[in-house]
Amino acid sequence: MSILSSGSTTSAASSSASTASSATKAQLAKDKLDKDLNQFLNLLVTQLQHQDPLEPLDANQFTQQLVQFASVEQQIYQNANLEKLVSIQKTTQVGSMVGYLGTNIEAKGDSFNLVDGYAKISYDLKDPSVQTVLTIQTADEKVVFTGNLSIEAGKKFFEWDGLKNDGTAVKNGPYTAVITAKDREGKLINIAQTVFGRVTGAGAENGNVTLAMGAVDVPLSDILNVQEAPKPPPPQTAAAATTTTTAVP
């Protein structure tokens, strides 16, 4: 898997390892073909040496077998070239992911990353509900917070301060927001959820590109919005930071 992260240069090494792995598949097939061909040629030579002069071997038969070996060899070379193209494509994908690092994204899903006591999610009710309940769980499904959300239809947002129901703070890290809503008949209402977060890393594996929000991986196909991260305020100058006081006579 190729990985990119803030302040990391592991992508090049991972990409090289992926390329080597792809090349090995074609090389193994080529080695096996060479071994089979050598065995066939040795057998053919032995048969020619011990053939009956009055009933020689049929040349058409072993010629067809040689043609089959040549055809398989050609297919192996084609597969090797395809693997190289796939490797180049993956390298291009990894390079394009650099632009996502440090940006803020909105993605489909219910898993988010709590950072410095802040997390933001959204939920979109297809129809109004009689009750909408939010349950926030840890990675091992331990409930840390429950609360009621809006019962109105449409997209709404919820910002969590990382506090449990008893007011104690939880640790930063990955959490899951489970939202359930029921109508007047007690039937569940369809809910579309999204999560927000800052991209801290990116990777590609088996042609699938993912972005990381801390410990939460998000497929690139699930990204809905990308925004540039807000720039930090300029550093305060010494003159502006120093306050002068004038003595009153």
C-alpha cells in the first residue's frame, strides 16, 4: 500500500515495493514457462534420438506444441506490460493525492476523528421523525455520548465537543456516530450521514485511493467537498505586542 502523510516521504518507497510486487508476478510466470519449455525440448530431443527410422515422429505435432509455447510467452510479455502501466497509473494517483494533504473534507460515512475536543457531522432526514437519536461510540463500540437531534426533514449539522453525558472529556481519536430516526408508525427513516475532517494522509492499494482523517480512512469516491484549510493568523510583531504606558503628572 502506498502511503502519503503530512511530513512523510514513505510514498516513494511504498510505490517501489508495489512495482516490485507486480513485476514478480510476470517474472514467476516467465520462469515457469522457461522451465516447462526446457523440459519439453529435452523430451523432444530424447524422442528424436530414439525414434524408429521407419516410423519417424510427426513433425506437425511438436511444431504445434512449440507454437503454443510461443503464444503463452507472448501473453506473459503482454501481462508484464499491463502491470507496468498499472504501476505507472498508481504512481500518478499517489502524486495527485499530495494536493489533498492539509485540506478539510466532507465525506459520506459515520466514522470521524475527534481532534482537540472538536468534531463535526451532518445528517439528512428523508422525512420528518418523531424522534432522532444520536449515539457516539468508540472503535470497540463503547457508548460515550447519546442525545436527541432535530426531527425536521432535511440536512442538519451537529458539532461535538468531545464531552460525555457526565461532562468528562474523551480522548482524541476515531469515533462512530450512529443516528436512528423513526416515523409515527415506528418505522426507521432513511438517513444520509457525512463527516468532516482534515486530511492527514493518503494511500492507494489495489487501485483504490483512500484519504486519511487521522485514524479514519475514507475512500476517494466518498469525498463530497474539499476546502482549503484556513490559514493561521500572521505572527504578531513585537511593536504591536508591546503596550506603552504614559505616566500622568
